[in-house]
Amino acid sequence: MKRHGIVFGFGLVVALLIGWVAFPRALYVQRQQPLDFFHKTHAEKSGLSQCDSCHALGSDGQYSGIPRTEVCAGCHTEKVGTSEDEALLVDNYVKQSKEPQWLVYSQEPANVWFSHAIHTRRAGLACAECHGNYGESDQQKVYEVNRISGYSRDIWGHSISRLRRAPHDGMKMTDCEGCHRRHHVETGCLGCHQ
Amino acid sequence: MKVSRRDLLLGTAGVTVGMVFTPVPWKLLGDVSVWTQNWPWVPQPQRGPVTVKQGLCTLCASGCPMRLCMAGGWPVGISGVKSNPLTKGALCSLGFAAHQLNWHPARLREVRHRGRVANWQEAQAALEKACSEGPVVVVDGRPGRAVSTVLQEFAEKHDVAYRVALSPGEKAFAPYADWTGIPSSSFGYDLENARTIVSFGTPLLEDWGIPGRFARVWSEKAAGKDDPELRLIQIDAKLSHTAACAWRWVAIREGSDAALAGAVARILVEDNLVPARVAIPVTMLEDAAAQTGLAVEAIRQLAHVLLEKKPTLVIARDGNPEIAALNVLLGRVGEPGGVVQRGGAGRAEVPLEENPSKYRAIVLDASVPWEFMPRTNAEVFRFAAWDGGGNTADWLLPSPGFLEEFTDVPTAPTAARENYGIAINLVPQPEGTRTSGQLLATIDSSLPTVEKTITLRCEQIFHSKHGAVYGDTVQAVAQMESAKKLEEQLRSGAIWVGDVPRTTSLHCRLKEWPAPTRIEPASDWAVEWPAPVLPPLAGKLYQESNLREAPERSRA
Amino acid sequence: MSARYGMVIDLDRCTGCGACMIACAAENNVPPLPAKATARTGITPMMVRKLSNGKDGAERREAFIPIACMHCERETPCVAVCPQQAVELDKETGIVMQMPQRCLGCRYCMTACPYHARYFNWWDPQWPAGMEKSLNPGVSVRMRGVVEKCNLCHARLHSSMEKAAAAGKKEIDPADYVPACVEACPTGAILFGNLADERDPVSVAARGRDTFRLLERIETEPKIHYKTTRSWIRAAADRQGHGPTEAQNG
């Protein structure tokens, strides 16, 4: 009987190891961004210290998201630095008027409607509340994508169990609902979906 | 130690129980369900900033201004421009899906010669050969544009004929040209000032003319009123949408419109309801009663009702002179609320001969309706952006499609006032497409360009000091700074509208009642649609609902 | 914002042109369906039907009635029956919001809807190659097997909300929120606005003498009103789709 217990326990441990260690590693795969971009460098060197220097809200409320090449071309019509990535930007994108195919960390499904205008202007939320202090980072965040669903790891959050995570780690519907509940903001389905 | 079957089973049980306490089943459940909702064949809209631009639709000669939402360089939404005085923000029903046309499966993207894929060099060589071998004719379906000038110049320089293909609605003005000596392209209808409109089968409320124009006039003055300011009398063999909305529907048998017009004319003259004196045979009345199925008394009543609320305007569906003659009898030619002469020089236009077999080659511009197929052995060069099917042309030459052509929009055919607009191509003209003007320019590089011709026209308008430019604001031409400024405004979607039409009585007299002519059968709404193919969403109107009759010919 | 968006459709002004149907389909990314789709299996969130006075020949009269979701205010039938809570009456706008993403396709709501204003995606939405570039980014594309209906052009409501937020305002500018059908109508037959605001023109028109609603007797309190001076239309309207007054084609 004891042997049966050991075998059973062995299976249990194997499952736990696979589930908690191997599975998270296998589920996500890293992808390369088209260019390496460091926020800290830009904040320090070119006085673009505010998020909305580049990630701007238009007068009609449309949000620029990741800025288009035109915004980069505001300073980078020619190479102003020495990095390889900047050379890539100028040669392959600015001079050819193409957009880099950025992998968006916070990409939500097409049926989600999130309005930056409403959250930043009306609700007065700071960018860091949902995106963390990414603007101060001197490295580019690694982009990991869920092999099955196709969405970025940032949506579920880095912790596979969703326990002990940073407040801004995770952008699932439950995270939105939680914040709405705490702030007593009721919305119907069409308030967040399209 | 031997591993027994029991060990395996226990181990598996352990794994299974353990898995429940890991994220695997729960995360997989969620992720797989997301995966099932993202099939790769379900298309996704673009995610991009949406910018709003204003442009002019060039699918038909009305040139309605459109407000276009653009994303990723393509239109993703269309609406009208409310401030426009001609359309008041309306478009034709199918126009709201026009932005899908460029991807229609029947889009023509390569040169075709009798079914096989060819190229522009071959087509050009064939056309040049044809020009050297015999008489060639270029047919323009929308005369008066800048590209029409290019075609005319080519025709003059190279001894090629230039002819036009007019729509039935445009042909409706031909009788007045015969009777006044003024070119038919100078005439329009003063719908806004008429108080009774008698339409002989013309689908006035069904995307006719400038679609929004009459719809608004009728909505303001006639809809829902028992005693409306504008009486719409629809003479129609079937209960069309226009007939259903009209103040009176006069149901007649198919093809008897002209007979009825003659009978009404007879009564107008006989009962001294009009000052004009024209000899109209008295048998007209019985003839008409027999053909239309109406009683003679009913026809008499109709004639009297026509004059209860003046001015009365008669609108024919096509160039039938008997119906047009009614307007002359009623004294409505050159009068407010009637058939008016617009400002500006008219164009002398010669329609293509009935029998064009004397030509060695016929070049049909993309503006010529798809159904226009001359019966001839001539080599036919057909420009089109879509292959509507069933065409017997020898050469199919791909033209730029919706919003892809830089062109201009001269006066809309039924308008009461002159107008002009510039339709810039909000979408780059695709490689491999050419307009007829562009092909002829490669044959003869000395021809004027469309851009230059348009600039010249803007200068002409500026120097005329007439009219106003309707953009975000209204600005009189007399107060504009320069022709360049005027052109800039037009290029950003504004339109120029000329002064009110001349309403001095034109010398228009009928010597005798016109001889009976054959009535062209009414075409269905799908044939009236100007492009060779219907937008894919058109099926909503006849296939996925019972609103309209299904098109006779498959025009999908 | 606590609005009750609704419409008053003037049937004396409707010419049956179908511009509203096309504009609605274009705005909401409704696919053109395969050749085997019919009036029963098609997707027409806005559908214009023909009414007639039942007579023939020269005595016949026809009229047109645009039918879309009525956004029933009271005991909304589809909301009551949905097992997935995929549809809800929004407290803030009065829109009966259909969430195709939550729908499991049981079609119970289609049976429950007294106005036949709900449509099922019998086929995968397909557009000819490249045509997806013309899709409206503000509206997500549905998949096969879910029900959809008019949502009063939520994409336009969203852009008006964003515009107001960017300008620092709490309430939207009514001129910014105009559904596609309202904008497309060439005769201006459709009046749209906030029924909860007494001064709004739609509210005033809704209280007019000639204004009525379909199937008033079942007390669903629809927010789409109709207006006509012709009594035969009023009588025929309730039977549209159910009786001899439904005018068929041809």
C-alpha cells in the first residue's frame, strides 16, 4: 500500500512540477520587437519626460497608442545617435515612410473598447497605474505571447497564479471590473465593449 | 523493481489529481476558448487612427460630396456633407457602401484582350494601329470633365471622332435643344420652385438626378400633407416607390406615357387652359384612353389638376418629345419652376450614331455605362474599373476605381444651377490602371494634362466673378483672393455653385405636335447604378429583404 | 449621463430607398451574405418593410416602414430570456446592448423578440479579399453562430464620449452622436435623440398626436416611435410580417 501511495504521490509531484514550472514556460514564447527602444534614454536626452510627449491624445479623443513613425521623425529624420537600432529606424522606417510592426504589450481583443481619453482626462488616472513605471525603464520589456490565445503575457500578468502581483500587472476583464468597483463607476456592456 | 499496470494507473491518477491543482486545465480552458473565437479567416478591421477627409464621389455625374473616415489610407466609413446646398447631406442608397467597391471580386486589374491577359503596350499598339487603318471614335459617357477636353483635343489632332453616350435622363433635354437651338447640356430642372411636378415614369424619389436634392424638396414641401405645397403626380405603370409617395398616382398601362401626354395636351388646348395654339388631332383622346386604360373623363380631370397649382413642371424619363412638348405648352421652358437654362456656355455634343459600323475602332471611356454595347464589328477598347460580365469588347482596360482617380465634376445634369468640383484621389491610383486620357497621353504627349485643364477652369470661374464656393463656409467668388485659393478650396472638397438660372423666356415654340416616337423601356434600378457592378451590400435590399425587386440581370 | 435614446420615424417621409439599410450594414461591419441567404436568413439590423392597404390595381397604396431593434424599455423580452446574459438594457443610455461575444447562439431571443429585429449569423462573415480594409474599426466583427441586432451605432456613441472626454466635458454633444441610419436618410425621416429630455425634438415628436408605437398592447415600451397622418398605415403597421397586408415583392 505504501508503494501505491508513493507512486500516486510521484504522479502528483510530476503533475505539480509540469503545471507550475514547465507549463508557464512552454505556454509563452518570446518575440522580438522590430527595434530596441529605451524610454529612459529619450526622457533624459531629449526632454520628452512626459508620457504624452509621444503617446498623445488627439482633440477628437483618439489615442495615438504607440506613436507613428512621423512622431519619431520629428527628431530622427537623420541619425542623431550612434546605436544600430536608431540606424534601422531611420533607414528602414523614417526614410521609407513605413510603420514598424510593434508588438503591443497591452493589446486587447477587437471587441474591447478602452478609451484613454475617458480614463486619463475624465477619471484622471496616471499612466503608471495601469502600465507601471515603464516610462522610466532603461531596457525594453521582453514581449512574450501566449501561444494559444495569441495575446501578450501582460494581459494575464506575469504570475501564472495571478497571486502576489503588482497592481498594474494584468489587464483582464476582472482587473478592469475590480478597479471600477473600487471607484464606484458602473458601466454597461457597451461601456467597455464594441 | 517491476513497474506494474497498477503502478501506471496510480501514477496517472496522481498526475490527474495533481493537474487539478495546477493552472493547466483552467488556463487552457480560457486560452482555448479565446483561440476558438479568433479563427484566422474571420477578418479584423484595421486598428489605426481614423482621419476624416472630404471628397467627391465620381461614380455618377452628380458628384455628391462625401465625408470619408479614412484608416490605414482606405475609406472605412462614408456619410454625406450636410452643408452642401445641392445634396443637403444625402447620398444615393448604395453610395454608403461605395467604399467596398474597389475590392469587388470583379475588379479589373489587368488588361484583357478577348479573354486572355495582355498588357498596356499591346493595347496601345493595337489602338495606334487602328487609328492608322481607319476612322476611330472615342465615346465619352460624362462630357464636360477635364478629361473630356483631353479626349476632344486628341480627337481633333488625330482625326478621330468624339461622341457622347448620354443617359436617358440627359436625353430628356434633347427636345428642348431642338426647339430652342440651345445645347441640351445647358438645361436643368428648377425643382425648388415648382408647385406641381408631373413625372412620366421618372423615379424621382429613387436615387434620381442628384439623389438628395428632390428627396429634400419633397420631404419639406410635400411629405405627409393632404394639401401639400408641392404636388407630385406620378404617372406610372406600376406602383413604384415614387408612385407610393406621390400626391397622386396615375396608373396607366406600360408604354402609353406619350399617348397620355398627347391627350393631356389636347385638353389643355381644347379647354383653353393654355395660351399656346398647336394643332393636336382630336383622336388623341380616344387613343390615349384605349392605350392607358384611363377613362377620357379621368384624362380631362388630370389636365385640369395640372394647372391648379402653378408653376407645373413635367419630367420625362427619357428624350420623348411628346412629353417634353407639354412643358412648352405649359410655358415652362426658361421659366422659374420649369426647365431652365443654366449659366455658362453649353457644350455641343453629338451622340454616337445608332449604327457605328463605319468605324475601325471604338474607344469607350470608363464613364460610358456598362450596358452600352455598340453593335459593330469594330475593335472595341473598353475602359472600366470592374468587369460587369457579358461584355463583348475586344479590349478590357483597367481604370482607376472609387476615389482613385484625380478628376473634376462638372455641373450635375439635372441641376438648376452650374456647379463645379474637384475630386482628388484620396486613394493612390493603382499601378496598372489608366484613364482613357492617360492612355491617349502616352500616345500623344503634347496633350494637355487633366491637372492643367482643371487649373484653367478654376481660373475661368475666378474671373467670371459669379457664384460662390460652398465649403465649411460660403464665400462669394467675387470676394476670393485668387484663382489659386479657389482651386485650393475645391481640392479640399468644397464646391462652386453658380448664380440662379436665367429665366427670361426662351424662344421656344412648337410648330406642330411631335410625331409619336418609340418609348424606351424603363431600366431597373440595378441597370441605373452607374458602375458595372453593384456594391456587395446591395443584396441587403433585394436578397436579404423584400424592399426592391431583384435585378433582372445578375449584376452582383 | 442618464439618457433614453430613441427615435421617431416619419412614415410619411420614408420613400423606401434603403439608404438606412446600407448605411447600417456598412457602419456595423455586416457582411454581404452568400447567394443562398434570404430575407429570413439574412442580416439586416435595419430592415425596411413594405406595407399596403390590401387593395389591388389603382386603389392600392403602399408605404414603407423601417424596422430595427425597438430598445424595449419595460420587461425587455430578449433580456428576460437570454441564458448567457448576453443582452442588457443599459441604465445610462437606454440602449438594449447585444454582446455577440457572450452569445452562445441558442436563438431564444430571436423567438422572444416580438418585432423580429434580431438576426443570426448562419455563416462565417466573409468579405472578398482585401475588402476587410474597408471595415469600420469601431465595431468588432462577429463570428458564425451568434445573434446580432441594432445597438444604436455604439461606435458613434463611443467616439462622441471620447471627444467629450478629451474636451474635458462630462456630457456628450448630441450633434456628435448620430446613428448611421439617421444620417443616411435622404428625406430626414428618422429623428433621433434623448427621449428623457423633454425639450429634445424627438421627445416632443414622440408625444405628438400622430405618433404611435408598434404592438403597444404588449406593453414593452419600445423607444422607436412611428408617425403618420395616414390611418391605414397605423392599422397595417402592427400586422407587418404577419398578415395579408405585408406586401411581397413583384
